[in-house]
Amino acid sequence: MNFLKRYMPFVAAMAIVVVASNVLVQFPMHGTVGGLSLADLLTWGAFTYPFSFLVTDLANRRYGPAVARRIVFIGFMTAVVCSIVVPPLLFRAGLVGFEAQAARLARIAMASGAAFLTAQLLDVTVFNRLRRQSWWRAPIFGTLVGSVFDTAVFFSIAFSAAFAFAGPNEPFALEAAPLLGVAPVETMRWVSWALGDLSVKLAIAVFALIPYRLIAARWSQPALAA
């Protein structure tokens, strides 16, 4: 109870980011840029999920790695539950035009949970090692490492044929298409989705330095907790 009362802002922020991302990932980003169809590369969830790293980094900066890891585990449980519960609710509400199979939902939940846990714990570790250096190094390098692993783990487990044992494949994701929708070389669509997702994460990682700096500057000293 004491933990929840003291760190509730971080817990609530992480839950909001994870739930919003699981909802928005169902909606493609429509539009074109130089002939590139954004709907083939991105969902709106790509713009909200990276802020989970901001929450983790601020918690680490304020209270230390032990508390940050607890908040990560709360986010992990939220991610798994939302990956299973949210899509059917959206279908019944008429917000998405397809209903995923139960086995497919389980595979997505596995991918989401594994990616979140791996990436966020790596972020905590890298951040903690760099926390005494220039103010921007810890958040930017922690988020960079976390984002790469998050993208690699999620898209590999969720869409790669190598993980078919985890649940049914998504045939459309495995079809060959021009890389990023425009390149002369072809690859499986999920590879382009992963690259598009990672590009957004890295861009937002740079943008997130602004709120990180503004908030962290108000804390003269981190209140570390074991």
C-alpha cells in the first residue's frame, strides 16, 4: 500500500501509456509521404508507446532502479492483460472491423509482454549505469537500447514464421512487399512495420528529452529507494 501511495503517479502514467498504446495500435495512420503509404508502416500506437520509456526513466531518476523495476513489472502485467482483453472489446464496439482468434491474441500478448519486459529492464540497467554522466546520456541511450530490443522482440514473436509455435501466423505480414513500401528490394511486410515503428520510437526518444529535462530539473537530488 505504501508503495502504491508513494509512487502512484508513475504507476498511473505507465498504465495509461500501455492501455492507450494497446488501443491505438489497432488504428493505422492514414496518409502518404512521397508515395509512401503510412498505413503500411505505422499505427497510432507507435506514437504513444515510446513514452513508457520516459515514465521508466523519470522513476529511475527520482527513486532509483529498484522502484523503476517495480513499475516496469506493473506495466508488464498491464500490457499482457490489455493485449488479450482490448481487441475483442474494440471489435464488439465496432471500432475495428475484424475479430482476432484467441490463439492469435495469445501470441500477441506473449510478444507484447516479452518485448515490454526485456526493453524496459534494459532501459533501467543502461540508465542506472549512465546516471552520473551528462543529464541527457542516461535517458537517450537507455531509450535507444530499449527501443531496439522492444521492436526486435515484439515483431519477431508476433509475426515471424520462426515463432509459429507460439500461435497462428498472420499471412499478410509474411507476404513479400517492397521494403518500407518504396524500396526496390522486397522483404516480408512485418520487417517494414518493424523499421517504421523503430523510426518513430527513436524520433520520440529525442523529443522526450524536453519533458524529461523540465521535470528532472525540479528534483535537485534523486530520492533513491531500495
